[in-house]
Amino acid sequence: MAIDIAAGEGAAILSPINGKVTDRYIDQYGNPTLVLENKIYQVTLLHGDYSVNVGDSVKLGRRLAKKATGYTTDMFGQSCAGRNCGYHTHLNVFDKRVGTNVNPLDSDR
């Protein structure tokens, strides 16, 4: 229902849509979470050190965070807590028109 986008330490997290920040919180696992919305999509991003706040308007490609943080694991499923590994952004795209999550890599979107 979502994808993880791998990136090195300190990699920028960019907005995948034009929209507005509608929520920003820490989830039950300690992951910084950001929600962006427009008329078509609700996008949820995890693991960012976010520099935008609820109510901010964002343009496609705008920097939202300077690095990935939060609860992550390495390719063996072991926690990266206290280690330099697992840098990625979790991306979930919900299409309001069809009422379900969609594959963000689908070229038809």
C-alpha cells in the first residue's frame, strides 16, 4: 500500500504534489509523519526531519525535510537505532477519486 524510497544520510525529501500540509505528528513507533493534501491526493510521508508545518502550502518539488529519521531497519530487519543505516522515506498515496491507496510509481497517475 506504500513504497519506501531509499536515500543517503541527509538527503532532501521533496513534495510529490502541489498541496497543503494538513497534519504533522509522531506516530506510535516514533516516526515523524507529514500529511499533504490537494483535491485529488492525500500523501503521507514518514521518517523526515520536516521543515514545513500544518497550514503551509507546498509546490511540487519543494523541500519538505532535510533528512530521514525515525524508526527504520536495515535490509536484515534489524533496528537502525544508534547506527548509521536505513535512511529512507515511506510514501503512501491515497487517491480520493477512487477511495484507495495507489501505486506512486504507476505512470498513469
